[in-house]
Amino acid sequence: MPRLDEATVTWRLFLCTFAVSIVLFAIGWLTYEPPAKKPLLNIVGGGFTVDHNKAEIRYDLSVKEVRPLRHGMIIEASFEDPAGNGYYVVRERAQRWRRLYSLRSPPVCGVRARKRYLVMLRVLSDRGTDELWQDIFHVSSHLGEDVMPEPPVTTWPGRDFSPYQ
């Protein structure tokens, strides 16, 4: 077996290190995504929330910042009205310390099971004039309004008065 001198071992170690660094650089180059192509918000969760105590159904949407939003920007969600009367628009201003936002609609009527409803999510400038980003997706409910309980007729301590009285 031939003996290797110190210069040969050093040279081979250098070539192996260089080859590994080239491979890692190529992997990084191929998987790089420019920040300008990333969306501003990521939808964490969304759907309908059923409150059996008040006999109400609402849209609930949770979004997380992917790229930082400037303080004061407007996050707007437009929820399709299941009764067919347009859209419910909910707006919330971005804040420096928040990364997770929850957008909730007022109570909706006419929800049918397994029907898809349109939700539009937009990010607007501080004044609400310029649209910076938008996304459109659909939400469906597993329960329809026909399985909702009757609203409670009595109240108890700690509960608001029924809006149906």
C-alpha cells in the first residue's frame, strides 16, 4: 500500500470540501424563493363556527403574516352571504407586534351543508386605496342551518339577554 504524504492528503481534503460546498450552493440556488414572490399572508385556518348557546353561525378566518406588514395596513376579508345578499366585509389594521390575525363575520343566515362559499382576502394600503395583495378561496360547512337549535328563551347569570326577545 502506497504511503500518502501530507501535501496529497491536504489537497484531496481541499477538493472534497470544495465539491461538497458546490453541491450545497447548487441546492440553495435551486430552492431559493425571492421574498417578492412570497404571499403577504398565509391562511392558517378558516370555516364556519357554530355557537349553540346563541344559535348563531359565523365565518372565522385565521391568517398569519409571511412577510412583515407595515403598521396600519388594512387586512380585509369579504365573506359571501349565504342568504345571497352580497358580502360581509371585515377589516382589521395590522400592528407591529402582531403576526396572527383572526377575522370574524357577524352572524350569518341561510348556511347549507356541503355548499362552497367564496371568501376574498385582501391587504390594502394604510388609507385603504391601493390593493397590495389578494387571495380568493372557498369555505364549506359540514352543518346546515336546519340542524341549529332554537335560540334559548331564558337567560342565566353571565349570559347576555337573548336578541330574539
